[in-house]
Amino acid sequence: MPPDPTQPADRSEILLEHLVEALPQLILCKDLEGRFTFANQRFCQELGQPLEGIIGRTDFDFFPRDLAEKYRRDDRRVLETGAVLDVVEEHVTPRGETIFVQVMKSPLRGRDGVIFGLQGIFWDVTERMRAELLLKEQNITLQQLARSEREAHEALKSAQSRMVQTEKLASLGQLVAGVAHEINNPLAFVANNVAVLERDVRDMITLIGLYREHAQPGADTAALEGQIAALAQDLELDYAVTNLPRLIERTREGLKRIERIVKDLRLFARVDEGEWNEVDLNPGVDSSIYLVRGYARKRGVELDFEPSPLRPLRCRAARLHQVVLNLLMNAIDASPEGGKVVIRTYGEPEGKAVVIEVDDDGPGVAPEIRERIFDPFFTTKPLGQGTGLGLSISYGIVHEHGGTIEVLSSPSGGARFRVRLPHTHDGQSSPPSFAKASNAPEARTP
């Protein structure tokens, strides 16, 4: 007899039936032997069978044997453990189409709590799985692109480091004659002083030996005194004793000059660019000036340093040392014989930044090339006298420090390169870029 909708129990049955049939999922029930005891119309449509053709039959009647065996194993696990099975798995439809389905199987219990079967709900999630697979593939692609970008970034850093080192070596090639002269001068008088010391000390050792022999009992004192007097006269003993401390002091000063030149060269030429530290830039600028002084003297150019007290700046001092050296070398090369290069440092009001300026007496920078002077490999020097990387690398290093570099020039001649390094930079910027710098064609201030 059909359900009576006027009865509460029958109304619940009708409501449940409508709900099961309205759901988009495929719903089924099985007994303990795996026989179907219920199926909604969506499941019937999937199998292409009426409900009467499904009830009492098993998975082996509708699916390939290996797939039916898998379904049966899953059923047993639910029935034996009482746990819900919630998985996504491949499913082969009776039409032979392979799809992905979300499967939920749970045990059916009577009022006494005893399991008497199971219910299954599943639905097609093929599009979702394909989207997830596509997303996974895209993630893999993105990871590969990110890895390639990191590798390219590291390769770029390595290439830029090699370019920086190449420019250093090129600058050292230009400096070598002046540096050799700066080393040779103190080295020459150190060598002469050592020769004089060697001669005088040798004679003094001989003289001390004669005095010791003279003090021995039974010594021929008359003969020894004659030898002592003759040796003291040859040695000019009074002058030698007076001159000895001065000779040692001058030798020490010469060695200190050589030591400073070598120290400055090591600071400039080292591959290690140094860490970020709080540094007073004035000693580094002074060191750069000291290093190029011989080169400037050779070209007949005077160097004048006008430092102002500076607040320590967080920076990579070795890199900024190279910037100053590059600007000094360019200024010396641009200046005529008898010209003058002025280097000044000062802090901006309220301590916002440190400024380094390098002025020269050269012909200035023509307007038509002002926009190109920071381009890589651009140079106005004769072939073989410049790499064209000095200003580009200097721009990159200044950019790394969050600063700016600009050139100010006037038609009357002379150029001023101004480097501004802010105190607010945190030292975390990307590696230096050797791209072109922007520089407004301002008139050079006197």
C-alpha cells in the first residue's frame, strides 16, 4: 500500500525519499554480503538500469572484476571497522569512461547498534581533480621559473662581481706606475738606511769586541787602544751614535709609508667586498686620495681634500672606496697638466645623508653625452685606456646603497660628480644594477 501523506510516519518517509532523489549525488545501500538494497534514480541512471534491475545484485554484475573487487574490499573495511571511508578515486563507468569520484561510505546500524549494511554516496569530481592537477602543474612550473630566476639572479651577481673585479684590475693597471713610484721612494731610502746601519753596526760590534779584549787581564792595552782609536775615527763614532736613533726612525717612517700603500691597494683590489658596517667615510676617502697621489703627480695634477666631520654611515666601505677611486681617476684624466682636483665630503642638514663631491678642471661633460656617461662600456677615453665600466659600476654601487650619483657641468668647463648616500638605507637592497643613471643637466655650482 502506498504511503499516506496524512500520517506523520508516512510524511517523514515521503520527505526522506524526495530529499534523496533531489540530491545531486549518487546514493546507494548494500547489505552485509554486498548486495544492493537501495539506489536513488541518479545511481540507476549511471548504471543504465531500473531500480528493480539493481536490487539484490552486486558490483560484480556491473563493473570490471578488478574494480568490483576493490569496491568489495572497501565495503568490508567499513563494515569491519565501523569507520567512514572518504576518498577520491578513479572510477570506470559502465560505458567504459574513466572519471574521478568523491566516495563516502559509512556503516548502517540498527536501533541496537549492530551494523546491518552500509550506505554509499559518491559524485563526479573529475573537473575539480583536473583543475587541481593543472594547478599542481602550474605550481611546478612556477617553482621551476622561480628556481631559474634565482639561478639567473645568482649568475647576474656573479657576472657583475666579475665586471667589478675587471674594472678594479683595469684601474690598478693605470695606477701601477704611480704606485710603484710611491713605493720606490721610501723603499730607496729604507734600503740606503739599512746599508748604513749594517756598516755602522758591524763596526760597532768590532769596536765592542776590542773593548772587551782590552778589559781582559794581561791584554796588550797599548796596541788595543791604538786599534780602538783608529776604528772610532774611521767610524766617526760620535756622529754614528747620535745619528743611529734618527736613522732607525726614518727607516720606520719609510716602512709605514710602504705599509699604508700596500694596505690601500689590498682594500681596493680585494675580491671580498666587505660586510655592511657603520663607517666614517673620511678615512676611506683619504685612503683613496693617497693611493692615486702618485698617478696625479705623474700627470701634473694637484689633489686637494676638504673633509667635514661625518656621521658614521651604514655601508659597504670597500665598494664605496672603489666609487671614490673611479671618480678620482676620471677627474685626474680629465684635468690638464697643472690642473687641480678637489674632493670634499660633508653631511646634509639634520644628518639625512653623506655627500661626496669630486671637482676637476677638465673640459666638462658635453650635453650630448651627459645622458650616456653612466651607460656600460661608454667611454670618451682613447682605445685601450678605459673599459667604459667605471662610472656604470660606480652608479650600481651607489644605487645598492640607496643613493644617487649625478654630474654637474657648465659650458665654461669643469665637472662635478656628486654622490649622495642616505642614512635611512637599511642595506637590504638588490644587487647593484649597471643601468643608466638619470642626471639632470644642472649648471655646475662654483
